[in-house]
Amino acid sequence: MELPLETVALFCLKIAYETEDQSPILRDDLMMSDYEREVFGLLVRRGDVEVIQRKVAECVGLALDALGGAGTALGRELQRLADNFYSAQTMGQLDAPLIALKDYLKDIQ
């Protein structure tokens, strides 16, 4: 689960900050330090659903702003998928919404 969480964060930051005239944002960039696989791994091992959701919400919020908010077509779908992720109450319930969120972000970034 750590890798998809890190990937969601990476894709969100790419949407929010990456431009064509700059080098791409990579997993080892400083802005990814709070969203590294090891950070998520610790949270997953603790079973800390709330903190995982909060960290993902930080990144999704940045991407949502970059997309023009929840009033745009891309923003509405991102918000819907994120809400599904946020409504999970157990670690097991995070899997399917996380993969859907990751796949959507991959498609639009």
C-alpha cells in the first residue's frame, strides 16, 4: 500500500507544480519528503487511517486547486474519488479507493 500512496502524492504534486519548461518532479525531490514510501510505510504499519487520509488530502487539495477546483469536470471527478478514499474507516477499505484515485491521477497528470 505504501507505493500507491507515494504515487498518489507524486502525481498530485506533479499536477500542482510541474511545468513543461522545468525538470520533472521525482520521488527523491525535497517536496516529496513528507510523502515518501517510508513515511507512508510507518503509517500503514501503525494502521493510522486518519493520518494517511490527512496526508493524501494535503496533496489532493493542491492538485484540486491546480485543476480549478471541484467546479471543473476534472476537479469534480478528483473530489469524488478522494471522498471515497476519505470515507474508508479501516486499512482494508483504503485499497480500492486508493487504486482508483491513483489511476485517475495518472491519467490526468
